[in-house]
Amino acid sequence: PVGASVTFSKFRKRYLEAKKDKKTIDRDRQRLDYIASLWPDLPLGFYTKAHVEALEKKLLAADALGRQPKPATVNRYMELLRALFNMAIEDGALKENPMRFYQPYAEEGTRRALSDDELRRILAAAAELEQRKGFRLRGVFRDLILFALATGMRLSEILNLRREWIVEDLVAIPLASTKSRRRGAGAPKQKTKVVALGPLALEVLGRQRGQDGFVFELHRRDAMVIQHGVEAIRRLAGIPEFTFHHLRHTASTLVASQSSLATAKIVLGHSDLRTTLRYTH
């Protein structure tokens, strides 16, 4: 089976060799060495979501001096690991990325809502990108942004959204496909997260021609698939700190301002109102 023969340690060498001209290769090597010390050396296809979650807990643990790593530091480790698995997929050594459901921590730069002017510039930049020949998200990138604004859904939820989960103007997302409970909390009581679809969200859905049961047509269902577009938007829109996660903060702020904080909590699928407060500005 794909991913059953190449181990993490073996592919780690392949990754470092392929990236040897990268400016930060020494730092990448140190980080991969540290990851290797924290989890078992398995064939790539044997790693699961549980392995990723266990690794995250170890990365978050305080060191011998009692220093607590920052969430941004953990994000950098996870981004590197995601890139390694993506290369393995491109090489045919792995079928699916075990990081596909992982959501990075919101960093200080992403803890704000976007202004009306910023939203206009972002949407204009996305439309410009879709006109570029060779842009891999043509016909879908701007709609991904609009759908995130209209629903407040996480990027992973949107990328993996299936048509069978949609009934009229509601989406029922299985909890196994979303990060809808707080880290460290017990098993969730509900089995699905329900999202209401307004006129804009339904309009976006009506334009999609996704295949294999998915709503959005993408060449890879991984958060990194849109990173090229996000980086281009930063340049075109003049918002160097822009991330897709800004859209979730913006959606929460819009809902809270037009309705209530309690409504925003329901829309975002939070179990604690205090979490919603951190998303509302």
C-alpha cells in the first residue's frame, strides 16, 4: 500500500536533500530532528490524526527550564511537517496527508477583524488572481473567501465540505471532520456542527461544480493548497499580515454586531462564549 514502505526518518532525509538550497534549511533540520525525537519512526502511511495530536501536546509542553512554547512556534513545526507530507504525496510515497484536519493556532497578528476597505481590496485581489493563467485556484478562490465570510466556517471545514451534508439552507458537518471543541475538553455530546446558510453562502454554492461529492473543486484538499493565493493577496491588497483565519474573526464580528454575541457563538460552533469573545472585535 502507498505509504507503507517509506518511513519518516527515510523521507526526512529526502526532504532535507530536496530543500538543501533553502535559506532556512538548518532551522528546518533542527525542527525535524526534534519532531523525530517526539514521535515513533513509522511508515508515512501509518501516521494518523491521533499521532499529530499527541505530537502537538508534546510540542506545547514546557521545557526543562519551565519555559512554555508560544502557539506560533508550534505552528511553525506543524507547517514544516505538513510540507514534508505534501512532498511525500507528490512523490507518490503517501496517499493522504495526516495533517489535513490540523488547524493552526490563531496568532496575535490574526486576532482582529478585517475592515470594509480591506475586504474590498482582498476580494479585488482574489478576482485579479483568478484571471492569471496558471493560477491553480481559478474559478474557486474568490468564492472560498466569500463563503468563509458568509458562514464563519474554518478553512478545513470548507475545503472538505461535502454536498451530502447540505440540506436546503443548512449544513450538518460531522464532528470528526471539524475542530469544533476546545482543546483538552472531553468528548463532545453532539455528533454534528450545524451551520445556517444565508443568501450569499447559497449563491456561492450554486456556482460550484465540485466532483467526488465535494462542494469545491480543488486539486488537493489541504489548507496549504490556498497558501499561494493568500501570499499573493498580501502583496496585491497591501495587507502583509493577512491570513485566511482573519475571515473567521471578521464573520464573528459581523454576526455579533448585527445580531448578538450568543448568535456568533452558535455560528462559529464554539462551546464557550469566552472563545467567541476572542473572535469578536
